[in-house]
Amino acid sequence: MNIFISNLTYAITDGDLNDLFGEYGEVSSAKVIMDRETRKSRGFGFVEMSDDELAKKAIEDLDRAEYDGRIINVKEASPRPERAGGNRGGNRGGGRRF
């Protein structure tokens, strides 16, 4: 199960998320989302846990809990929406137009 966590402090690391959710079971991955330009946390992240029941328990216990001085929001992540056309790069030019 993929879990979305928001309202994180900007100092939190992937390891911090791994430790927090690791108390509930095995964490497959933990990732704080970083801004591409500033390389600073965007204040949210994702944790993936292989056991859905343990993941649900973590969500139940940690949603609206205080962590590092902030009230965090924890919920099951929604599937990522498909992008139109499936082309991630868009039209970047380079071709001749007539």
C-alpha cells in the first residue's frame, strides 16, 4: 500500500519517514518529495508498505498525530492520474515546421 503524508517539516528526511512507519511494519520505500530547483523538501512524501493491514494501522494511528512539532496528515495515496497523450516531454521543438 502506498501512503501519502503531508504537512511535514522541511527538515524531515527519507530515513525519518522510514523510522516512523517502520514501527508499524516493513517499509518498502520512504521518500520525501524535494523541489527540483531548490532541492528542499516540499513538505510531503510517500511511504510504501508491503502489508496492507499494517499500513492501514499506521494510517489510523498517525493521521492527525503530532510529529516534529506539526500535525501531519496521513492517508492512502491516490493512484497517479494518467497524463494526456502519454508524452512526458511535450513538444520541445527541434523539428521543422512548414
